[in-house]
Amino acid sequence: MNSNTPKKRITIRDVAQAAGTSVSTVSFVLNSSWKRHRVHPDTAARVQKVADDLNYRPDQRARALRLKRSSFAGMIVPYFRDGFFADMAESFETQARRRSLVPIMSSTQRNPKIEQQVAETLIAQQVELLVLAGVAEPSAIDDLCQKRGVRCVRIDVPDKDSRSSAIGFEARLPVDAVILRQKVDAAMGECFAWFDATADKALAAAEAAPELILNRTTARRGKASASQKGNPREEYMADAGRVVFDIGKTNMKLSVVSSGGETMESLSRPNTVLECGAPGPATGPWRRHDLAAAEAWLLASLADLAGRHRLGTFICTGHGATGCLVSRADLDETEPALPMIDYEQDMPAEDDEAFLAEAGPFGDRGSAIMHGATHAARQIMWVKRAAPDRFARAEMWLGLPQYWAWRLSGHGAAEITYLAAQSELWNVAEQRPSEIAQRHGWDGLLPKIRRAGDILGPIRPELAQRHGLPGNLQILTGLHDSSSNFHAYRASGLHPLTVLSTGTWLVALSDGMSIDRLDPTYGMTLNADIDGRPLGGALVMGGREFDAVAQGADGPADPDRIAGLIARQTMALPSFDDDHGQFPGSGGRGRIVGPPPGDAADRRALAVLYAALLARECLLSVEARGEVVLDGAFTRDPVFCGLVAALCPDLSCRVNHTADGVAVGAAQIAARTTTRPPMPERVASLSLPGLAAYADAWRALEKTTNETSLS
């Protein structure tokens, strides 16, 4: 009997499964780009150990065929005899070899015909990057690269019409050769930095395609057989087609996400607000979101992403409690005639009193009455009183995600998870408009309710043409961000499940709590999943609370500093923000008790400890049991996660360190996939002497203080 049976080759998927993480994370670690993509150091170490233990070695030939990568980088210059271009070529060669790319350089004598021939030859060799320096007709080569999907950088070729990444270079003056060389090296370094930024995530996502197994016959013929049916490249391109526009209270982010949950690329900007009286169609006595600036950025960013990815569907997620009254005529304007109000502002007293007098019971509203101008019903009442003529022309009210779906598709829709997100326009338990909406006839402003993943239509032709976007980009209804996050982890098979989303708000949603036990006194909410089923919720403005204590202190928290705060009984008590959240009567009364923090590191440690205590309150409020997933901005500090696990010893805490659950959930909905995403990692409890007693003392002091303020 032959005992030399070949062993099964270990694949990147085997490594990912053994390490309990995604294929993309393994790719980032093994390609040494994990820091750039904010992979947690513990995760990187675990992946590397698993890969070493399994003796994983990538099949470079199969990898090159699967990814359509040649490991070639091309450069075209006019002359090598010119010292300037000779230096540039040498710098190009150095940068390419650092990335294990084989440099191919050619001089073309500034002859357009030769330039075109050389470019076609290099592109036929599947160069991963083509650098143009001083060519006579760069636009023709640029067009060719765009059509063939080749990254192209132009140096020393100022051209405002370029669609490639153009790096300007000052006129070649007779300067010291050392200084000139430094400039050349700097320009070439910038060129390859751009290449790195655009290549890493696309490469990692392509790694997630089925690996190809080459034998001598297929290698000799230049072909490969996939480990499963389907063209891997087509599968990768299909995965790259879900565009998620995630709008938080503080920032907005546009991501391309695969149906398997891999974020390919993300762009972001602040969610800016215009002050009262700022000019524009929606001007008035209110702060409003700068919709015109957001739209300009969104369309430009979509066009940018379309140059690197095939964009198939667009779905928007957004923070709750806001929206906009619109008419069809508003599509022709840069912003609607009525505002999308910033809810973090006080309303005029008479308007607020009018709303409070008419707000129905908690069961009808689905949330406590929150601070400022929170709640869509409240905002509608304010707008109607302040701008009655403009209000009379309104045809429909759109929640935040549905506003952007309407702007892109021209079709209005309502959606359950967003109506359930503190709008006070919808009764979640009875699946009907709220009493205040019916009383004022606002239910007539609600468009037809559609599911979050329903296609409303393709992007408006005029937008596609004006901005160079694919005309078949399909626009979906969209949903509330926390409900999208919850969907992502429910799809992992976790049940019962509580998800704690972190950012400007700490929001806990749970499918294991009876809605009869919700208490509006403690900032509790009645939300919904994508099928309209009730979810118990609890929230607090944790991001604002964190910032008030940290005061700009940055970097990860030091556990030793936290231990010192616990020993000294230094505590941050709620609430620094006007919203009292989980602590009735605490709004605006936040303070620090005990010895004050000594320096920035102490302030950061205290802020993280305070945030973990707030998280525990949210989890207690929704009676969390079983699995709890931590997601969002706070999870980037591992100490926060360890503290929550230590403060909630009866719960099984997991974490997504990439903090992209909202985008992953939305991409799953857009793809209509039943594929389970990777299981979030378990959190190790942080052991700190005296933490449990400190938490009990904090809770007792917080409760005593707030009961006194209420009396």
C-alpha cells in the first residue's frame, strides 16, 4: 500500500476558520497591512500563530491567477539620458521592489505612437500600476487604463482633466541634485502610497474568493480550476457591489461591502450642521443638517468608488429621530424647502409645550420623551408653526435613510425600523401610525411602507450622467443604523441576542426582553427588527459623555491608570449632556467626585471606565442574557471591551473589532444573502481589583444623587 498520499493543502480559509476570524483579516495580517486596517494586535498575533502552526504557505501561482495580479509595475518616461527622469526611474524601481513588484520601465522619446504601443504592451502584461512621467499625450493612456481597470499615476504631468491619480511636480529648476532627488523620492513615495491605499482592501476581498488549485496541466496552459463553481473574479466583483451610506450623528461614511461582510473600501466626512438663519431654501429659526454639502460629497465619492469597484446596489442607514418634509419640486433644488432639523437644539418653549401636551402614552410613542428637538413628530409640529406656507406644500415625510434613497432614485418610501426609531409617528406594537400622527393628519404624509432591502428603482438618469455613475445602480429603501447592526449579528446565529452599538449614542437592542417591562423613565425604547418585530432598547448619549470626561485625551486606556482610579474612588457621575438617558433627572448635572484625574492619561482612563459603566446600565435595562455583541467606535479600545465583560460576568460578551456591523448588516440586506458572517470574537474579562465594589458604589451614588435632584 502506498503511504505517500499527499496531504490536503492548507488554504487561507482554513486559517480563517481556525483563527475564528475572516479571510480578509487573515490577508491583512499575512500581508503585513493589519495595522493600517486597524486589526487588533491580539487578533493579528493569533492569526499569525495559527498560520505558522498550520504551516500555511500561499500558492503564489494560483493567487496571481485568481487575483489577476502579475506582480509587475510599469513606468513610461521620455528619456533615460535625462538625469531627472533617470533619478525618477531609479526611485520607481526602489519603491516597486519594496512591494515585491517587478519594475518594467520604457523610454518613448515623447513619441505619442510609441507611448500608446508601450502602454498597450504593459497593460497586456497585467501591470498592477502604470506610472507616467513626462509623456506627450497622457490622456490617451489614461483613458486606456480606465477602460482596462489599471491603476494609473501621472507625475510631472499637470492636467486638470485627468481621471487618474495625478501628483503635481514643480517645474524642473537648476537646483542642487540632492534636493532634486529628495523631491523625486517624495513624489514617487506619494505615488506608491496611493497604490497601497487603493490595493489593500481590494486584494483582501479578492482573497475571499475560492482558492484555485493548480496542477501541471493547468499551470502550463495558463488556466486554473476553481474549488467551486463560478468565476472567482466575477464573484469578487459581485461582492464588491454593495454600497452602504452610514450616517451617524457626528460622521457619515460611504463603504463598499461584499455580501460576505468584507468592507472593501470606506470614505468618510463629518456630518455638518448649519446654524440658525444660514442661507438656503430651508433657512429658518433652526439648526439644520447641511444636506447640500452632504449630497455633493456623496455623489463625488460614489463617482470615485465607481472607478475602482462595480457598484450594484446602494443602501443607506442612519441615526434615529430625524427626517425631512419634501415635495417633488425639491428634487430640482440643492436642498428641500423644509429642514432636516438637528435634534441637539432646544425648541422654542411654546412649541415644546404644545408637543408635550399632545404626546401620547409610552406604548403609542415607543420611547421616552427625549431632549432638545428629538422626535420627528416634535420637529414636524415646530416646522408647521414656524413656516406654515412651506409646510402646506409638503407632500411626504421621509426618514433620514429614505431621504437619501429618494434623492438618488426619485421614489419615496417609509420603513419600519426607522419609523420605530424614536420618531413618535409609529406605534410599533400595533403596527399603525401613532395617535398624534393620526390626530394631525401626518399619517397622510407617510409614503408606502417598504422593506429595508426593497429596490425603489435605479439612480436618476440625470445624476448618473452628470456624475459618471453607473445607470443601473439600484437604490434600496434603507433602515435605522442600530437595527442594521442587530441584523448583522442575528445572521451569525446568535440567540438570544443583545447588541450594544457604540458611538455618539450607546444603544442596546435585545430580542429577549418582554416589551411589557420597558420603562420610559430610564431612557428605554421600543424598536423593531427588519421584519417589524419589537426589540427592547435602552440608550444613553455615551459619546458625548465620554468626550466631556476625556476632554480630548487620546490613545488607548491604561489598565494601571484605571486601577488607580478605582483605588482612589475617582468617579464620573451622569449626565454631562442635557439628555438624562438611563438616569432620570441627571441631565446637565454630570460631575467628577473623588480625587480629580491627574493628567490626560487619567482622564482617558476615567472616560473609558465611565463609558463601560454606562454600557452596563444599558445592558441591565434591557435584561440582557445569553450573547452580547459589542460594536462601534468604543470597541477600538480593548480595555473598554474587557471592562464591560468584567462588569457583566453573567453574560457571554463578544466583539467586532472592525466596528462595521452596521455596514455588514446593510450589505447582507442588500444582497438578500443567507450566508452567515464570521462569528464575533469572545471578549476576555479584564481583571481589576475592587472593580465590582467600585461599580456598586458608583451606582448607589448615582442613584442617590439623581433621586435627590428629582425631589
